[in-house]
Amino acid sequence: GPPGLPGGKNVLYHNNGNGTFQDVSEKAGITKANGTYGLGVCTLDFDNDGWTDIYVANDSNPSALYHNNRDGTFTDVGVKAGCAYSQDGKPQAGMGIGIGDFDRNGWMDIFKTNFAGDTSTLYSNTGKGFFEDITFSGGIGLNTRWLGWGCGFVDLDNDGWLDVFLVNGTTFIPRWRSLKQKRDISSEK
């Protein structure tokens, strides 16, 4: 996360069914990652057991995959499942998350955007309780130099296969100067 700033804690609210919500974070066991910088969150059933699990993209900390224990509690299995770190074993600056079955094998996959200077990450669900980082073998391991922010899976060309939609943000337009003419050309086409 931002250097020098204290991390936060994950919070989970239970819908009481009457228009109110109850904070069940402690009971659910998701506050053990206190001090992290969770910036993106999505729900999915990663192991197809019929129970909703939670994936949190953390900034500068390992991301978390909270497996639903079917009793109101969750266990972080991100490291064990292979979706907490990058392919080279480093925590990334997770920002946005997209969930979808891009390879149509019946298992939900994870696409995660990361801060500037890093690649986005594509985790393919093997169906055996593990994700394989296919960022580079899948051809998306390019450093865009821009801050990856929002993302999602959508069939953009109506061919029946999910595509990745990625939005970058918080970029600065480089200021280029013509050395010969000594003028600002950053807005010229």
C-alpha cells in the first residue's frame, strides 16, 4: 500500500433480510489479515461446492482467497490455492478483479489488475483447488506502464468466448518538448 500509511481490515456485513446489515467480520474470520490494503473484492464459487467464496486484491500484500467453511466462517487459502502472489512469487499491488470462466471448463477464473509498473494477472482455475498463473503463457504479460484499475470478463465480439476488458487510470500525459523548436508538443497529434 501507500508507504507510511497504516493498512486497514476487511469487513463483511450479513444481510438481516429486513433492510439492515450486521457486521460479522470478526465472527467470519476475515479480519486476520489486518493491516492489508484490500482495494478490490469479488465473490465466486472457486471450488464449485455451492458456497460463495471471497477474493480480495490487496495492494503490496499477498491477495486473499477466503474459502467459505459453510458455517459462517472463512479461511484464507490464497497462498495454498496459488492466487496470492505473482508468477515470480511476489505480492502485487492489486486493484481490480474480474471473475469469469474464460476457458469454459466450468471453473471460475480470476483476472486481477495491478498498479503501474506491473502486469495484470490471469489465474486459471484448474478445478483441483488450485489456480495456475498463466499471465505470460496466455499472452497478457505486458507491462502497460499505466495503472490497471477496473476490469471484467465480457464477450466483446459475440463469439461465445469471454474476453478481458481492462481500464487503466490515474495516468499522467507525458510532456514532450521539441528540442529543435523548444515548444510543448504534448497535446499535438
